[in-house]
Amino acid sequence: EYISTIKEMGSNRETIRLIMNLAHLKAFYLHKNQEAVELLKNALTINRVPLKTKAECKIKLADIYLFTGEVWEATLLYSQVEHNLKNNVLGNLAKYKKAKLYYYIGEFRWAKAQFDILKAATSKFIANDAMEMSLLINDNLDNDSINTALSMFSKADLLSYQNKDYEALQTLDSISTIAKGHPISDDVIYKKAEIKIKQGLFYEADSLLQKITELYP
């Protein structure tokens, strides 16, 4: 329906949101990543598109680059939106997503500094998410520079974002083996439950959440 509507109405400022939604479907659900990227690149060339709409398009493209593992392409686009829309909700969203990207690749202290700034964001959703990420990093940073458990956890988090759930669960299981008694243990169980919910395995998720209430009251 998206394809037929866009074909009928053409690619223009009125249909750019349809194009963004179609690109999201192609990348995150249909495994047609390159088609999604091309759709968004073409959308960015449409004339007379409002700055904020173009920024949304860039954020979507960056999300897809992160999904496909092209980290630096994603960073560049998030940075462009952050720079062009300072003190704006979209600019803060781009800043948050860039900080989370740095968290994914293990640059924890830099990411935390950005999350701390965003705790004062005007959008409550961004502020709350930033606070949650800042606490996650703060609570689980080790005294050494390796941060093995947190590094593995952020890798699992990225794998889950990329819908590589089996690999994410394997990585989380490895943390449980390597870092027994680490403060991140409750987060590991909770992340497993989130993945099980995403997979529709609700009884397994329920058991994991019950385990948290028993072990970490």
C-alpha cells in the first residue's frame, strides 16, 4: 500500500513521511537495507521540504545505518541534525541517539557526559531515557579501563537493536558466566526478559522478571 500510494502521488514534500515509513519497514522488517537507504537518500533531495522534516529523514537514515553496522555514517548524520537544530527536540533526539551509539561501541564516559547534559532536555521522554542510560553506565563502570561486563552488555544491547536476538541472548549468557556477582547482573536478566517479550515468549519473560523480584527485591 505504501508503494502504490507513493507511485500514485509521486515523491514530494507531501509523501516524504510515507517514504520514511516505507524505508523503516524495508530495513527493520523486510531485510532490504539498501533499498531503504536509497529511498531515504532520494527523499533528502526533494525540494522545499521543511528543515525539521528533513532532519527526521536524516535521523531515520542514521538509525538504519546503525542497524546495518555502519556506525560512522550514522554518527555523521546524527551530528548534522544535532548541529542544525540546537536546543530543539529533534536536535536533542539526535544528540541522545549519538550518545547511545557511543555507548554501543564502548565509549562509556563520553556517552555518559552527553546523557548527563540531556537530563535537562525539554522533552521528558528524552530526559528520562538519558537519566536511565546515565545510571546504567554509572552503576556498572569498573575501576579499570576494560569494563568487560558493561562492554558485553552494550554489545548485546546493540545486537538486540539489530534484531539479532539469538546472538544477543548468547552474549548476555556469557556475562552471567564471566561476571558472576557483578552489579550488572540484574540488568542482564531484565534485558533477557525484554528480548523474550519482543519474541512473544511471554512465559519465559515472566519467569525472568519473577527472578529479578526474588533475587533483587
